Amino acid sequence: MRIAVSGSIATDHLMTFPGRFADQFVADQLHTVSLSFLVDQLDVRRGGVGANIAFGMGQLGTRPVLVGAAGSDFDDYRAWLERNGVDTDSVRISETLHTARFVCTTDADHNQIGSFYTGAMSEARLIELKTVADRIGGLDLVLIGADDPEAMLRHTEECRSRSIPFAADFSQQIARMDGDEIRILLDGATYLFSNEYEKGLIETKTGWNDAEILSRVGHRVTTLGARGVRIERAGQEPIEVGCPDEERKADPTGVGDAFRAGFLSGLAWGVSLERAAQVGCMLATLVIETVGTQEYQLRRAHFMERFTKAYGDDAAREVRAHLA
């Protein structure tokens, strides 16, 4: 099954300020703030929802095609993704802009001041999915993740016009989208991904209730945090899958991306929706135990040991055949 993952490609520059931001602000001078914080720690991490999902699928051996836009500074990131099983030949490289970047400083009270530079991500709207499909011999599914909003709309319309199944996954972009845009992006989707909060926001913004949305998508996949995931289809009983036990909780960033990577890999293998959701929950658990969205290692024996413990021998037998 040939799956393309469209979405943002970015790097995160995370800094730590040992003091408190609040101590640096002067109440009657907030209209002329001019501050510089001397930080004592810098972490540069690879990110972007498209790249995160593709990385997870690569770890599971399903060789996804990453579709997005990056800058001329993408060479090292590209090499990393290729080493980890991601096809990056459909990434557009901007001639003038840097790869998108999130720069954030966190103080001793865990308050944060951050900025997001869109950069080359704005050129994702120039990518044609037909070119991607022609290069690899067709597409069976396109995940349309958070990206340049114009790119998300273009890719959705192209999937419809070319009868390519697609998965709608707004995530971070849902806050800036209005009801009309969300209705366009989800109508006809084979899969609609969201977390519980986003589920309510989708219904509020579109004016469609749960039943109306289910009538417009093939499957509604809602992540429930520590409670796992629920998969709904019109006229059928929902499928609910719990999460494996965590060994520790290090950082929740990227957990949703990891679930999608595991779920899509299950679809690529041809296993049931329940099995695909179980793989997604297992991969998400590995990510929450690791600081960074692409810093985890998928060791097959360890993965299967924990998967078996969580979901039983029969489930493990099906999944092991694809991981071997």
C-alpha cells in the first residue's frame, strides 16, 4: 500500500532560561518591552507533523512518501529521514526560504515565549500530488496533515478530483480555520483524525453534529489521551483500544503523530482496524517515554514484548509477521 504523508517539516530550537520571565517585566513599561534572555541550554530537534509521522512509519518499515516543503538547509534532515526509511524525493526545496522553525524559551516556572517561522512551508501549496503519484506508480492513501493551509486545501481537492483516498488530520491548524474550510477538508475523507478536544471544535465550527460528520467520512478516529483511541463508522459499533502501560512519562510532544504513524502502518500491512490502532498506541507509548518527537528507537524484540503484554498473543502474532 503506497501512502503519502503531507504535512509540515520543521526544526524546533528549544532554550531554557534559569530565571523567571515575570521578574523581568516592568508593569508600566509593557508597551515598550525590550528584553534578551541569557539561556543556559539549547536543544535543536527535528519536527513537523509530516516528518514526525513519516519517521514513525519508516521505523515500522512501511517506507512512506513525505510530501512537504523545506529550505536549502534540509540536507542533514533529509539524510536522517532517508536513513530511517522515509522516501523524501517528493519534498520541495525552496530556493529562497529556510525550513520552518519553532524557537521557544522556557523559564524556571515552565512559562514559554515562542515564535514560529513558516518559511518554506508556504511553498507546499505548489506541490502537485499527481507528480508524486506518477513517480511511485500511484497512491493508495494520502494523509493530509497540518501544513500551509492553502496546501491542505489544494491536496484535498486534488485527492477528490483524482479519486485518491485521503485522511484528514488538521491538528495544529484547526485553531485558525473557519467552519467552511473544515467542511471542505473533511468531506469525503476515508479517515478523519483528531483528539477529543479537536473533535468538539470540529463540530462547533462546522455546525455538524457527530452523526452528520460520520455520514461524510469513512472512519472517525479520535485519540483519547491515556484512555487510548476510539474508531467510529456510521451504523457500526465503535472500536475502542486502550494504551499499553507506560514505563515513564518524559514528554507528550509528538504522541499523536506517533499514533498516526502506527495506525497508517497497520493499514499498509492490511491488518484490521483494531490491530492498526493497537500498533499506533504502542508506538505512541514509546514516544511519550522519550524527549523529542524523533528520538525514540524501535527495537523489534522490545516492541513485540510490550505489545504482547498489552494486547495478547493473537494480536502479537499478526503484527510480528510484518515487523520481522
